Amino acid sequence: AQSVTQLGSHVSVSEGALVLLRCNYSSSVPPYLFWYVQYPNQGLQLLLKYTTGATLVKGINGFEAEFKKSETSFHLTKPSAHMSDAAEYFCAVSNSGAGSYQLTFGKGTKLSVIP
Amino acid sequence: KAGVTQTPRYLIKTRGQQVTLSCSPISGHRSVSWYQQTPGQGLQFLFEYFSETQRNKGNFPGRFSGRQFSNSRSEMNVSTLELGDSALYLCASSLEGPGYGYTFGSGTRLTVV
């Protein structure tokens, strides 16, 4: 079984400040890890994903995340927050093994950006 | 290229009725998944299809079913609707599965009254 824990259901940052959204996962096999963003009344947009290889993954809109196996973490960061970053962010995990065809999502973190 | 298209965007149904939701994946994508999103339970996996075969199913009652056609388009059906089925239903497509990343549609907002 796999699970995802996102620390903090709501995070507020000032415009221009560092964004840090935390994600810890549990998986019995090497994981695939994802971050998605959801704007109101829309679907999910993929920000970045880790499958294999380099543990620091760069995504769209200036976001990046680092896979840390020893800490079972995949935290999302952005050096400088922009007003347009206000949205809900979801971390997700999938097993890399055969027969694993689903994403397990965290509960989400709502990011507010204060002007 | 066109994204994942879900129809309809909004739907209001009465308890006890049934509903069919449609999803057209990105051209060339053979894997289609469905998720239910509610404020209380978050995002929950319903099922995944690949080349017309269901490869995985989530923990939902048998009232929830789906299928995939030879052109990769997918439908999901919910019979005997209950108030608790009110949710945003999201479809996602991928080339072959999670490792390729999933592209999500905008969803169908189902309200059961």
C-alpha cells in the first residue's frame, strides 16, 4: 500500500517569498512521485514528476522538487512566489512496479500569496 | 495538441437515477483513469483502462463502472445515484501509465439532489 502526507492544509506566503510545500510518502517499492496544481473549477495540471535519475526535478512555472529517499520526502519549492501561484497543490505517488496503474494523492495544500 | 476533454462539464441528477460521463483522451494516449474529488475524501482513484481492458479498480461500490472503446475514449457510469456521489469526476490520460505522467481533463461536476 502507498500513502501521501502533505503537511499543512493551508500555507500563506508573501509575494516574492520562498514557497515550500511539504510531501512525505510511503511506498513499498521505488516510487514515481508527482506534484499537481489545481486552480478553482479546473482539473489538475502536472507541475513536475520524478521517475528515475536525477533527484532534483525542475518543473513548470519555476517550481522544483527534490526526491530524498532516506527521508521519504518530495518537497516542492519555488524561490519567489507570484500572485498567480495561489492555488491548491497535490502531491501524488505511484508504484513503479508492474501492475501499479493508479495515483495516490495527498489531501492537498492550499497556497495563498499575500501582496 | 488537444487536451483531455470531458463532457458534460456540469450535471444535475436526482437520487436513484443513473449517469454516464464521457472522456476523450489526448490523441495517442492509451491509458485512461478516473478519479473522484470531494471536499471530505479528496482525490480517490476509481479505475484505469488500457487498450479497452480494466487494469486496476479502486475501492468503490459496483454502482460505479466504466469502459474504454477501441479509440481510447472512455465512459464511466454511476447507477442508482446517491447524494454522496456529488463530486467532481476527473479523467486523466497517459501514454501507457503513471510513469509517463497523467494529463487531466477539467472534470465533470455532478450534483445529486
